[in-house]
Amino acid sequence: MWSTVRSILDIAIVSFIIYRILALLVGTRAVQLVKGAALILIIWFLSASLHFRLLSWVLSNALWLSGFALPIVFQPEMRKMLEEIGRGQFYFFKRGLSTDEAAVRVKQIAGALSYLKAHQIGALLVFQQEVGLGEYFQTAIHINANITQELIISIFWKNNPLHDGAIILNRHEIIAGGCYLPLADVPEISRWYGTRHRAALGISEVSDAIVLVVSEQRGEVSLAAKGRLSKNLKDFQIERLLTHYFAGEQKITGWKEWLKEIGGLFWTTKREPEAGGLVK
């Protein structure tokens, strides 16, 4: 009996360690290295099964040599993991913010968006979710500051060095400013939207991030999510969206259901955007 319990505990501990290591790699360039290593393992397994002796020998030696290279390649991630252990933050599940904490952040961001919209100051806010955005903010200006209305407004204030780029946030802080994002190639909406909206669509196509854009020409807030764009959001829709993001009230799977849940936004498949409609 004790032997079975010990084996289960052993497997659980090893699984936990592997999960946390992989979680630390999310949002870093090391993810691509992990994908490459996984591909090599698959090819090695297939070559061994098919008795490709030369290919198996080459890949076997490559895997053996990689054991010495990995500690060097993943040095920043290993350091981060050890720092988390030292701070007692080596957790398994990440919980959403409390209702009070979420309400404070929603108030700060909603207030900033309202000010930017009223003064027709362009802005681009990217809210990171499960898919890491490290490759987009690693070369940007790291801020790592509390989410405040004044800071958001000052970043996008005209003539500020960071006002042309995006800011990337998570549920706890503003990670970086002056971030440059991939642009969506959607010629059908080129006459309606500028670079900010293309960037919002672009990052929403390659990640699960949600993006809010303030148009300096029209003075309205648009939402980009899952490669779709909804224009002219109302204040209550923005607040409900932000509440879902920070408090993590429920998991919504489809993008249609997600948009309906945050405020009953109307959507359409037309190429020409309409008020409150979606375009792709």
C-alpha cells in the first residue's frame, strides 16, 4: 500500500516540476528551442523504428550533446525558476484577482480609455493571457509598474517617445511600452483603419491576447480578439470585458460567445465595418 502511495507521490512531484519548467518557458524564445527539440525526438524515434542507422546515429549524438548545451541555453529561465522558489512563488495554479483588486484595475484602465477617447489620443493596449508575448516586449521598454490611469495616459500622450507603440499588460502590471506588433494583412479594411488597428488584429491572430485600440481620428474604442475586430465599444462593454479579464469570472470558448458575454455586441460577416460590427 505504502509503495503505491509513494509511487503516485513520486509521479505527481515530477509532473509538477515539469509543468512549472514548461510554464516558465512560455513567452520566451526558448519555446522555439523546445519545439525544435521535440521535433528532433520525433524524427529520431521514427528513424529508429524504420532502422535508418545513419540518421539514428546522427540524431542520438545530437541529443547527447544537447544535454551539455541546454543548461547554457536555458540559463535565464533556470535563474527565474530558482528566484521564484526563493520567493515562495513556485505555484501550480494561478488564480484570478480578487473582486476588489479587479475593480481597482478596471477603474484605472476604463478611466484612462475614457480620457484618451475624449481627447482623441491614439492608444493600443494588449492584455496578455495564456499565450506569452515575451518575443514582443523583450526588445521594448520594460516598465513593470502598477496599472494606473495616469501612467497609461502619460505613455500615450502626444510626443511621448513611447506613444506610437503598444503597451502590454497582464493582470498585475504594465509589463512594457513601445512594443511593436505584427500587422494583419487585411486589405479590405485598409481605408477604415490605420496601423494601430492592423497591429491589434495581427497580435490577436497569433495569440489569445485581447486588445483595446483608441482611434485618434474617430475618438472611439475598438476591440480585437481572435483575429476579429469590433468597433465603437460602449463604456459598459469595456468595463465588463475588463472585469472578465482581471477577475476571471468564467471561461468562454468561442469568440462569438465571448463577445456576446461581454456586452451583447452585434457581429456581422460583412467586409465593410459597421458600428458595433466585426470585420476580419
